[in-house]
Amino acid sequence: MFPAAGLGTRFLPATKAQPKEMLPLVDKPTIQYGVEEAVASGVPNIVVVTGRGKNAIEDHFDVSKELEAFLESRGKQDLADEVRKISELIQVSYVRQGEPLGLGHAVLVTETIVGDEPFAVILADDVYDATPPALKQMIDVFERAGGPVLAVERVPMENVSAYGVIAGEPAPALGRGVYRITDLVEKPPREQAPSDLAIVGRYLLTPDIFPALHETAKDKSGEIQLTNGLRRLLKSRPLYALEIDGVRHDTGNKLGFLKASVYFALKRPDIADQFRAFLKNL
């Protein structure tokens, strides 16, 4: 499940007429990195939660016979194959959120589609470079623990108020970097944060999150926060957290997006040497 109904205000005016999830890192939209991660983790069915002005996401993952034929007619078979591969990646469904009322609300609008199966929530802003893929690492922990798993990362204490934060006890029997969660707090002030372990962009959940979210009150901004729903769920079942073995890029802000662009450009054999030389000469 990919929440993609946000307005992308941090990237205005670029996001006035295009979704922020379609902003490219080199030549691939940020949301495609997350979709490819899901596919590589063995998850072939995707639900994208969209809103007004997000049609470009649907078009991107749709078949484009005209474009494929045009590229083939110009002898650009490699590009035609690349475009075709995008539409063959996944089985995708779309649901409208109406208005962005928090991540918890975005999860709730997928309830009838998800049904009674475990499911992942991937925030496209968080782009991972990890082997195995970040979601596959979480699935492995889920299968050992038998309960929901959240991705976490240690962040500077001065930044904790921008995240959901957990308190947890190490659970080495379940693997390296695994914690059994004892509490969760959404965007706590620094002095009230239970730790420096922030929830970062990946959730592997069970369907009992839906009744928990139905019972979760809106916060002072009128939104239903997923962290608050998980805190309610914690009263009835164990929750776990995993420090992902890999590199995470937060592309939801300008500086993070620029850093990610440089990082992935330098991993591209077709442009890395020339780009590195350019950076050295700045």
C-alpha cells in the first residue's frame, strides 16, 4: 500500500501540476523505487492511495502501447523494453483518499481492498538502497515473530519531534537490530522522546490495525495518525521494530532529495565517472 494523496507542498511550485511521487531520482520516479522494492521482496499486488491531481501515477504504471511503438520505430528497443517493464511490474489498484487526513486515514481507506491479509505500507519519500531489500528484511522478521514490524532508524535527538518514535527492548532471538516495542509516541518533544529510534517509511501490518484505527481519535490537526493506532494495537498484541541494514534517503525534503539524486547518479555506470568529475570540479 502506497499513500500518495499528499499535496507535496515542500516542493512547490514543481508539484503544482505533478505528484511529488513522480519527481525523478536520475531518471526514475521516487515511487518506482518503492514499487521495485516491493516486487523484489515478493509482493506483486499494489494499492496506491491517490487524490486529486495524481493521475500521472496511474499513467506511469499503465501500458503505453503508443510510446512503445514509437520507440521501436526509432530503433530504441532498449527504451521500449524499459517502458514496457514498468507496466509489467505489478498488479495495481487505486483508491481515492478524498482529502489527506493523516497516514492512519490513508491506511483505513484501503480496508476493503486489503481484507484480512497482512500488508505492507511503503512511504515513497523514503528510498532505500539495501540488500536484501528493506521490505524483504522486514518480512523475514515478520515470519519469525508472527506480528507487525516497523522499520526504525536512529536519528539525532534534536530531530525526533519530526517522527513517530518507539521505546523498545532488544530481541536478539529474532535477529540483529530487532526490538520488541514497549511504547510509541507520535512526534514527541525532544525531552519527552522515549528513545532515538524513529519510525521511517516502512510498516508491515496485520489486518487488526483497521479496528484499532477506527477507534483512534483524531489529533489536534484533525488527522488520524498511524502511530497512535499502533499504540492502541500494542495493548492487544506484540509489535516489533527492525533497524534496516542499508542506506535510507529521505526524499521528502529538498536537501534529502538532492542528496539522493547524487547518491543514485554515482551508482549509475553510464554517468558515474563524468558526474563524479563534475562534482570534484565544483
